[in-house]
Amino acid sequence: MTNPSADNNPKPINTALNKPIVSLRNIGKQFGKVVALEDVNIDIREGEIFALLGPSGCGKSTLLRIISGFETPTTGELLLDEQDMTRMPPNKRPVNMVFQSYAVFPHMSVADNVSYGLKMDRLARDEINQRVSTVLEQVHLQDFKDRMPDQLSGGQKQRVALARALVKQPRVLLLDEPLSALDAKLRDAMRLELVKLQETVGVTFIIVTHDQSEALAMADRVAVLESGRLRQVDTPSALYQKPVDAFVADFIGRVHTFSTTQIELNNEGAKIQTTELGTLQLPIHTLPPGVQAGAQTEKGAVLAFRPESVSISLADDTSNNASHDALKLPGLLGDVAFQGQHSIVEVTRGDAPSISAIVDHSALASLQDKPLGTPVIAHCDQQNLMLLPDTLK
Amino acid sequence: MNRNPKKPFEYSRKWSMRFVFLITMVFLYAPILVLIVFSFNNSRRGGNVIWKGFTTKYYAKAFANEELMLAFANSMTIAVTSTIVSVFLGAMTAIFLWRFRFPFKPLAEGLVSLPIIIPEICMGVSLAMFFSQMGWWTTGNTPWPLNLSNIILAHITFSFPFAAMVIRTRLQNFNREMEEAAKDLGASEYRVFKDILLPHMKPGLIAAALLTFTLSLDDFVITFFTSGPNTVTFPVKIYSMVRFSITPEINAASTLLIVLTLILTFLALRYQRLTDAKHD
């Protein structure tokens, strides 16, 4: 085994060209009659931080357990460094895991916990000691070597779990909800530290999380799963800007969606009829996958935009500088929630769902002194409108 | 009381509660205390409630009583053997019931704990019949300690369900991720058991050993039905001595039994506290 901490090559900025280290091919998993995973195909590249993201019960943890070897897929295969690992027992895989509960052995000191895996590999005592002290330094626990786990804080226990897995110099490190057991402040600090640690050791990280902001902040690429199916694998910014469907759009950030009744392609793009917004002509020349031209059924396409792309002006403001082809939604001024950098303004629209807009301070200035219920118009530029297959429940 | 007013849950400051507590303590411990005190009474009759001066001669007499000492040796042999076997069986049963899912599991669980609720007298009679039916080979000539084998078997039968119950309770709060973590780090099934599960079970094993040892040491009913004339245990011997006449010697012997149990309990609790403070 090579020592990844010894080579000082910094992590490449772009891991997109790296070869895949973990390949999931048509992975399916059933527990009795319950389908946990269905035809999942992912290539995880060497050296990247890869996040498996989804709501609880989406199958992300099952996928992680398949990679670690604690579950065997019902169908499909798992390749690690191009070798079939589908049925390899967990203690024989070059993959290590940081458990959600950390699972630090309570009857062993920090050093004994960290050296346990190396003892199982029957390494020489000198090498064990040397590797343990290196990894303890990397996680800043060098002064806690002889402590027992009950003398450690939650954050320190997590470092022990990290060190214990990293000391084995795994090809891939699996982290199951690594930040969920920490309090909010520690979580933010640990986020950064995990990314830095990954840069130092260069090991591929696969992180399971239900927290989209965590995945977006840490991962190089994110796989979004929902009810056992893979929805999209992409970089955080691509997920945000080009979601493949309404579920992803709503899970990564927030969206307002409007159902459509009819879509026709013509020379200028797409003519879209909606129940709420009337008929719109958008410069969309090819329909996204999953959206068909013609009459739309209940599960057809939706028009969506994010609160960030909404701007608000007073209804009687004639110096309206929004472009003339923007979507205009009249409504009444609702609550304004101050968020520091920006504010979230609610526009109520009678029985229709209200619209939230995220506006900065300068945009807020004109609304500041207006009473609740002042007539306003919510604008959204055409380029920010997304036509997506409706996968929301 | 001129201190702060009583708060609703400060039961210890209510006189009614203090009274109930006092009465409870008196009924629980007064007889034992009297027994111990009168083991030092310089009187020929143990049931004599008149204090006639301090003496330790009845302890000397008890130690010199060969039959009593043989009964004591028998009891210790039975208790030690049945404890070792019971804890082993109990641990196996507990792990089996905790770890695996199989058809009719609730039935198996019920059957294992049945000896706990079956009246001792029924078990005593059934075991006595069982041994005589199958012609168990303990006769007057069977050499010691083999002549104790049927009592040992009987004790294992009634005490291993207790051991299983105690150990299973301990296993219930084992974090299964710990086991997976060890496997993930390269441990085999055997190493997981030895390095992770066994240390976790240790307090449970000690508690189970203590429980089964005391159960065996002071069991009377089942032993009475399965013991022969040459295989008298300590409690059975004391019973026959009481039937003859109550002397301070019996008080002394009983006190020894109490002291022994107390020392064992103290050691076990102390050990458990030490391991708990270190690990949990």
C-alpha cells in the first residue's frame, strides 16, 4: 500500500478527468417486497468528495452499505478499481467507514481504537505506532492518545472514528451522515475541516447526507436519490442551475411550480399554456428529457422558478425597469423576513399559492415602509423560467 | 420546620414518608440484625431473647461441626460449578435469542424463561422424579464430588434462565454499529466477538454470575428434593439442625452465610462500578 499522506501532490482542482474508483452498475436492492434501490448507475471518480443526497428512505444509506459490504445488492454489480467487489465481505474490502453513531469502542483508549484496524492487518508494532501518530496529528488528536472515549466530546469522538478509518489508508472513505450528531456551530466548522482533511489525505470520500446545504458545500459532485431511484448526478452548481426535474429543483433549494396544460414547439421556441400564468412564448427550442409536446397530463411538465430570481416592484410604479417579456404576477405584499444579507418577501395571491422572493437591501428599500397588503408585482425573467418534468408528489 | 417551604416532590421531608421508610427498614432488616446479634449471645438456646453476654464460642463450635462444614463444602462446590455452567449456557442462550431471527422465536423465549416462573416446589418434585426415573447413579457410595451431580444439574436448570435474562438485558443496549465498525476495520467474526461483544457483555456476565451463585447457595426447596442423605447442603443442614433444636450455632452459621453473600455482592458491585467508570 502506498501512503497517501506522504505524497505532497495537492488535490487536482478538477477531478472530472480522473478514472472511476467506484462503479455502481445497475444496482438494485429489495428487502422482501420493498424496493430500496432500482437500477442505480454511478461512477465515482478517484479523489473526489462525492455526496449521496436524498430525503430519508431514498436508499442512500443502503447504497453506502452496499459499497461498504454490509448489504449485497439484489441485482447489479459493484466495481472497485475495476474489480468486482459485489460479494466481498466488509472486512476484506479496501474501503472504510465512519459510522453515524461513530461507534468508537468504549473500552479502548483513543490510540487502541485507532490502531485496531492495523492490528487486524497484523502490521509490525513500529509501523502501527508511526501510522497512528501520523493520523492522530492529521485529526488534531495527538494529545488525546491515552484518553478513554467517555472523556471525549462528540466532535472528538468523530475525529477518532475518522482517524480509525483513515489509518487503514482506504481507497475510499465512506461517511454516513457525518455531521448529523454535532451541534450547529460545530457542524459548520467540521464541514470545512472534512474538506481540508480530504485535500490532505487525497482519499476519495463518499458522504451520505439528507442535508442539501451540506452536500452542496462539501461535495465535488452530488447524486440526488429519491425513492430508490437516481435522479441526477452533477456538480452542485449544475444541480442548482440545471435540475433535470421538479423534484431535484425543489430539493436543491426552493422552487415555485406552475402546471402546464399544452406545449407546442414553433419557430420561436415553445408555446406553453398554463392554467395560472396564461400562455407564454419561451425561447426553448428543444424540450428537456421527460417533457413531451402536446397536451399535458396531471404528471406532465411544470414551469418553475426560484425565489432568488424573483424581483418585486410596486404595482403603481411606472418606472418599471423589468424587461417587457418577463413573467408578471400581481399580488399583495405579505410578510418580510429579515435574513441578514437579504430578506424573504412574501407575495400573497388570494387563493393561489403565495410567491416568495429573495431580495437584497437595495430592492427592499422601496417596499420598506409600505403596509401589508400593498399591491405589488412579482417579476421573473424568462431566462430564469425552467421547464421541467413534474416529479413532485 | 423553619426552612424553605416543602416542594411537591420533596418526599424525604414529609413525616408520613419518613415513617413508611422507617417501618420498611425495620421489617426488612430487624430479623437479620437480631439473628446476627444473637449469634454472639452466650446462651444455650438460639431462640432465647435474653442477652447473656458476648461470646464467639458458637462460631468455634460451628467450624468444629464436621457435618456442617461438609454441608458448606458441598454448597460451595455446587454453587461454583453451577454458576460457571449457568453463565456459559445463559450467555449462549442470550446471544442466540438476541442475535438471530428464527421461526417460533417467541415460543423459544418463553420456554427459556419458564423455569423462572414455575413454582420451585413443582420443579423440585419433577426433578426428583426425573432423576429417580432415569436411575441417576448417585448412591451412598458415589465418591465426592460426583455424588453432587444431580443437585448441580438441578441448580443449573433453574438458574441459567436468570443468567440468560440478565445477559440479554445487557446485550439489548449494544450498538450494532460497533460490530460493523470492527468488521469494517478488518476483524473476523471471532475477533468481533472477542474484542467488542465480550467486553460489552462483561458487566452482564458478572451480574449473572453473582445472581446464579447466590441463587444456588441459598436454594432450599429444589435441593431438598434432589439431595440424598450424604449430599446435604448448607441450607438443608441448617434446616435439619433447626428441627432438632435452635442453638446459637445456627445463628453463627447463618451469619457466616450472610457475610459471605455480602462480600461477594460488594466485590461484584465494586468491580462493575470500576469497569463502568472506565468504559461506559
